[in-house]
Amino acid sequence: MKALKPQVSLADQVYEALVDEICNGSLPAGAHLVQEELAERLAVSRQPVQQAMARLKADGMVEEQGRRGLWVTRLDPALMEHHYDVRAVLDGLAARLVAQRLHAETGLAKTFARRAEDILELGTKAVEAGKVADQVRHDRALHRLIYEMSGNPFLDRTAEPHWRFLQRAMGEVLRRATLPDEIWRQHAEIVVAISAGDPVRAETLMIQHDLDAAKTLGAALAAHASGNGSGHPKED
């Protein structure tokens, strides 16, 4: 029997397109989202837009404000920090587990290094091209590789709700941080530690990487708020 090729639904395509626009700032925090306008702009019916909006609301990227409709959610620095705290623990554990496995399995180490280097190259190219959404996508791909090769099948699904929230935060970090190159330098350093089979260093670097991202974004959001007032959407 011939294997069926999965097709990406229109709702998934709309969702990905809107996530990209939110992450790269084309749809900034506080932007009013009108489903009819989005459907017309994306050349689709309202149904896939409604389905995508439901996912975006679940991810915390979009919020409903009563009769005023849907808006791109403003990042809550305190909530963001809580997500990063949890993710740092999960990511640190994953990095440690992978390093332990690679120390014992040489063949697995080669596979990890090859796949990780491919992602690092794509991430670096995305930085050079200034493509924030692509940077977020490759960032997540690297972390998912580490979850996958940790040997613990629960890590990825446990981290998933935090990733859905933080992919938006990551877009803000990459657009507002002074040196997005630094993030990928840290990624490369983590990959080297894991590939070397050094679980302590891998875990330490990974946790610091996540906490640095939270700190960078917190500072950027504070500076933005002080320079632009409360930033709440204007009344219609």
C-alpha cells in the first residue's frame, strides 16, 4: 500500500503565516485583528482564519477583548519569566541527558553533531538575512532535537505549552536584543558541550542560555514600556 503524504491544511497555513507576522513584528503587540480583513489578505475563507485564531488564543498570542474583537496580546513580563523558569529546567535536563547518552554511544554522537550543525548553519543564515521568524523556527528545531535525543519521551510534550507561549517572546528577544548573533553563539557552545559528552557543562550552559533570554527580553520590554507609555490599545 502506498503511503499517504500528509497535506498542510489551510488553517495550519494561516496559523503559521500569522505566527510569523507576530514574531517578526509585522503584527505588533496591540494590533487589532479583523478576521474578514485577514481572510481577504490571505486569500482564504473565514473558516481557516477562525480555526487559526482559536489556536493563537490557546497559545496566548491573541486575546479577545469583549465586543472590541481580537488583538495581538501584549507580553506579560512576569508570566514570561515564569515560562522561562520552567523551560530552563526542562531544557537543562534534556541537555544533560543527551550528553550522557552521547558519552556512551559514539554513533549517536555523530548523528547528533551532524543534525545540530545543519540547524546551526540555518540559524546563522537567518540571522544574516534578518529573518526573525526563521530564527525562531530554527531555534525551536535545535531544542526539539535535544528533547528528541534525550531518551525521555515526556520532555518534548511537557515543554510544548511553554514553547507555544515563548515563540512569541523569542521573536521579541531576537528583534530587540542588541546581538542576535550571541544567541546562536550560545547555541553552538551548547552543542559542543553535548557532543563532547559533558553533561554538567551542557546543563549549565543551557540553563544560563534560557535565563539570559528571559533577562534580555525583560529589560527590552521595560525600556519599551517606559518610552511608550502603557501601550494599551486605543478605544475605538
